[in-house]
Amino acid sequence: MAQVVDFLNSIIWSPVLVYLLLGVGLYFSIVTRFMQVRHFRHMIKLLFHGQESEQGVSSFQAFAMAVSGRVGTGNIAGVATAIALGGPGALFWMWVIAFLGAGSAFVEAALAQIYKDEIDNLYRGGPSYYIEKGLGMKWYAVLFAISSVIAMGILLPGVQANSITAAVNNAFGISPYVTGGVIVVFLSIIIFGGVHRIGKAAEILVPFMAGAYILIALIIIVVNIGQMPAVLALVFKSAFGVDAAFGGILGMAISWGVKRGIYSNEAGQGTGPMAAGAAEVSHPAKQGLVQAFSVYVDTLFVCSATGFMILLTGMYNVSNPAGGYIAENIPGIAIGPAYTQMAVDSFIPGFGSQFVAIALFLFAFTTLMAYYYYAETCILYLFKSGTHHKVVVNFMRVFLLCAIYYGAVRTASLAWGLGDIGVGLMAWLNVIAIVLLRKPALQSLTDYEEQLAQGIDPQYDSTKLGVENADFWAGGYKHHPDYQKHHHNI
């Protein structure tokens, strides 16, 4: 099994995908004139405008749902893996794919809004919807939906569950079988409650968990501020292959930095737009900008917090592709959340393992909530409305809970390998689609900026802009009943 998984990953995650993701992110950043920099303050402002409606969630809830999907085990165990296999320079390449990926995240989220549908009185959007409506390629849309259900419902949940049980077992000595059962019980309560309950749970948990984690990291950084210049120098030298120790693994630094960066921030993967499509906004570009900001939160804030804690405390090993270790600071410690746990523990003895275990539980738990929502969105695309799709959704819920429990008690290496297949497959299918569909997304940004310059709250009208098959926006957002109830000036 492991050999098959490794073989598939060697094909899916070839250098072609790594440089494609970097190249597409760079392209979108250039053509939008680096909107992720120009509109940074505006992104934050947009987070707190607009309210949820009967059909859709608020901008902040959609942001929280996307962040809950992005911020997960990749931010703790994933960063540790990137450093262990790619050296300290991998952290720099995680930053690069986050900065450039914000451009891709804007495009895919704007497309999700432009081509969203209303199914069973709820907004649904994402790659399958914009591939079918924008490209007119039903087979391609179905292929993405099926791939996403497999990835979100089978391949990826095990990684999150496995990391939770490993961290909890390391910190508290609780059996993975017990922890796995607790995860299943709590998650079932939320996912059987529907999209609004997911949005509400994410809205509460995400700010709390990310804030507490970053606060601890900041304390460790401040205490060790004298070492910060040396750590930054190590990261940048390793990232460009000029460090004496890590210069020989430059390719690994780029590959693992981008791979784990995409695993964590999901920019271009196609999951973020599924949350974006659920939002109640008056213009697609609004949610595009909000989702671009969510990539920053994930990688530039949370992943950086983990990376600096690990590097400042020296609690890491770096594998040598030829065998052995280039750096072995913590002999005998397996790659994963233990690096981060030991980093915090070295600063606050007896506290680190427990704190990271709790943080990882919350991070990964909210990611599992998002995985369910993404899988449900794709199932609703495949089956549309009707009684039969409800049967399929309930079956998927039960299957997902079983997959989570199975992953909770399996080996970590196999879980990560399966997860990488899921991420890579979705990224290939989605990134090609957003390049082909770039025109309406870029047009929406231009339209948005023009209306902002006029001092008005931007309203999107697909008819006016000549965008076909964007039926929700035909005639403009102001024609929708929710406009009067939920319109707020910005």
C-alpha cells in the first residue's frame, strides 16, 4: 500500500505541479497589480461587513469556514515536516506560495461567487459550478466533484484525525481509540446540524484557537528575540541554497515548502471557493479579497508562528536524502507535532505538549468540519436537489465519520501520503480551470475597483458585464430580496 501511495505522489507532485502553482500565483499577482498588497487594509475591513441570510452565511463566517479548512494539522505537523525534509529554507517557500497564492485564492473565490447556485435554499459554489457554467465542460466539473468527494471524504480526514490522536497521546497518554471516538461524537453533532451550524462553530472556534496559538508563539519569539536575526538568516540562506549545511537540498526546500504550503493554505486547491460561494455578498470581488486574506492568516501568521518556535528553540531534525541527518537536534523523535510540542515545552516545561495537543485538536477538528462541508457541496452538485441526494449526503456523513476513526488509529506516514494525493489531484484540476476562466474573475476586480473609486458600495451585475451563465447576478444584486435586509455600506 505504502509503495503505491509513494508512486502516485511522485507522479502527482512532480516538479511540474510545484512550479505551476508558483507560476500561476505569480501571474495572478501581476495581472491584479498585487491586489494582495494594495487592498490589504480593505480585506480586513470587508471581514466585518454583511450579515448572514437564510440562503447564505456572512463574509466573516465564510472566512472562518475557509480558515478552519486552511488552519489544521498542516500548520503544526505540516510545518515540522517541511523543515524536517526540506530544511529551514522550506519555511521561506511556504511564505512565497502564500503571498503568490493569495492571487490564486482571489480568482477562485470570485469565480465561486460569480457562478454560484441556490440549492435547497442555500448558496453553493466552487470549482464544479464554475467549470460547468464558465467553461461549459460538464465532464470536467463532474471529475472535479468526484475527486473532491474522494479527497475530502476518504483521503484527507485521516491526516487530521491521526495528528490529533498522536499529539493527545504524547501529551496525556490517552489511547488513539478513545480520542478518535471523542472526535467522531463531537463532529457528528455539528455536521448533522447543517451549514449554518458549521458557520457558527467556525466563527467561534477559529479566532480563539488561532489567537491563542499565535500569542504563545509571540511570547517565545520575544523571549528569544536575540536569536531572531540568526534564524532569519538561516531561513533565507537555506531557501536559496547558500547555507553550508543545507545548500545541497535546495530542490527539497522548494518542493516541500510549496507542497506543505499548499496543503496548509489550500490556495489554488479548490476548497476555499466552496466556502466563498456560500457567502451573502453584493459583489464577488468582496469575497475574493476576504479569501485572499485567509491565506495570509494561515501561512504568514500561523505557519510562521510554528516555524519560528521550532527554529528558535532548535527542536528539529533535518533528514539527508542520501541517508542519515544533516541536522539531528532531537534524536529519536518522529517527524510531526512532537517538534512543536517540544519547542513550547522547552520554553514552558510541562505546558508545551498539552497546549499544542489542545491547539492541534481545535485546528484539526475545525478542518474536519470544513472537509465535510466541501464534500457535501460536491455531492449536492452531483445530485442537485431532491430526496435521493439527502440519502447520499447522510451516507457520506456516516462514511466520513468512519474514515476519521480509521485514520485516527492508523500510521501517520500512510495518512499523510494519502492526504497528499487528495490535495495534488484537486490542485491539478482546479488550477488549470482558474487559468482558463481568469477573464470574468479579473473583470470583477476591475469593476469593483471602479465602483469603489466612485464612492459607492459595489454591486455586481453579470448582465451589464456580459458574463454568461452567471444567473444569480443577472440584473444585479440589488434585485434580490436579501439586498434590502442585509445591505450595509462599507
